[in-house]
Amino acid sequence: MRPSRSRLAYGIALVLVIAAGLGSRMFGNSLPALVATYAGDTLYATMVFVGLAIVAPRWSTARLAVTALACSCAIEVSQLYHAPWIDVIRNTLPGALVLGYGFLWSDLACYAAGVALAAGVETAARRSRAVR
């Protein structure tokens, strides 16, 4: 059976995830060091999962998870490439938020955690609705 997702509900979730990710960067000094360091990257991959769920609402959770992880990791690996044209984009706020700037191995672990978080929440919510 193909999942059915409410684009409105996922749109609201997307806004909340983006707000939480930006908040983790803006208010990092007020957060525990572990959260301040890794929450933004973890929520980035969660955002990719939720965004894909809006674009492809009939995809399975597994397909969304694999695609979100692949996209997030591809963007991270692209940070190893530094040509003047892409660095100009990365030096803008939108470019830095979407593309990042410097490759970090720890970001790959954060992306896996973020996708697992999103897939786990979605699976738990589906099970909860099925029980009712």
C-alpha cells in the first residue's frame, strides 16, 4: 500500500524543522555544546526528507529516506569542490544555507541521524494512526 501524506501537514512540519535548524544556529550559545554543534546539520537532513515527502507524497518512507540521505551526502561531498563560481554562490546567505562551505565527516553522521529521525517519526505516527 502506498502511503498518503498530507502536504499541508508536511508543509507545517517543514517550516518547524527549518525554524528549529536556524534557531539552533542563532541561539547556539544558549544550547548545550553537543546540540549547538550538531543540531543544524541533523535538522538539515530532516528538512530534506520532509521536503521530498511534499514533492513525492506517494513514495515509501524507505525511498524518501534513501533519497534524502543521498541528496544530503551529495551536497556535503560537493563542498570538497571549490571553484570561483560556486564559492561566489556559497558566500551568499542562501548559498551557504543550501550548499554549505566546508566538508566535515561528522556532517555525514548528522545526516544519517536526521533522516533516521524523520523516518522514525513518520513510522511512529503512521502506527499510531493505524492503532486508532
